[in-house]
Amino acid sequence: MKHSTGNPTKAEAKRMDTIKDASECVCCKKRKLLSSYVEIHHLLSGNKRMGHMFTVGLCPWHHRGVPMYGYTRRQMQEIYGDSLAHGSKIFRAQFGSDMDLLEMQNEVLDDSLCQAVELSMVGAVGLTGNHPA
């Protein structure tokens, strides 16, 4: 499928991989719920993708309206809120504008980056016995 954004650069691909690795749906996070898998959603302006750097992680429910196994659509709406696939106006009323979602995603990425740096520091200390200054 051809999209208006073309192929991602290395930096854009890294962003999208980091979003997938974090496995944190920004809508689930807002509702203080866990998610275990996310899909990349490209934000739009005038029905055109804004680019690969304007992406957020959404679980299959919030992205495409696919209920989790064992849940009905109604149960998902009650617990997780509305899906973008079932109407953008009600979705945005619950979760905010595209720019709000982007801001939430960037906060998740900042948290992921901080955790990765902390883990690498712990690994360096554990392997070498040196303590960072």
C-alpha cells in the first residue's frame, strides 16, 4: 500500500520502532490501563499524513476498533473508551486532539529513553564495578 509519507528515514524508523517496543498505547495510558501491543498511527492534517515523526502508538482497540479476546465492543467501550475507528469526533473528545496525543506519545518516548539510559548505566556499573560520578 502506497502512502503519502513515503519510506521512513533511519530516525523516523527508530521512532516507530521505539513506540512499538514501549508497547504503551497513549489512550490506555491516559485511562491508567495496560496495553501489551501497539500499532503505529500516523496523525493527519487535512486527511493527509503529517509524516513519520507525527506518529503515536495505539492498541488494536483504540486504532482499529478490534476488541480484545473475550470482550464485546460494548465492554471495550465501557472499560477502554471509544475507538478512533468508530468515530474521530467522540474519540478526540475523550482523548484529545492529535497534538495532545503526540505530546503524550513524546512523553512516553522520553520515559522510555530515560529507562534505557538507566538500564545501560546499571549494566555498566554491574559489569565494571565503576560507579558513575
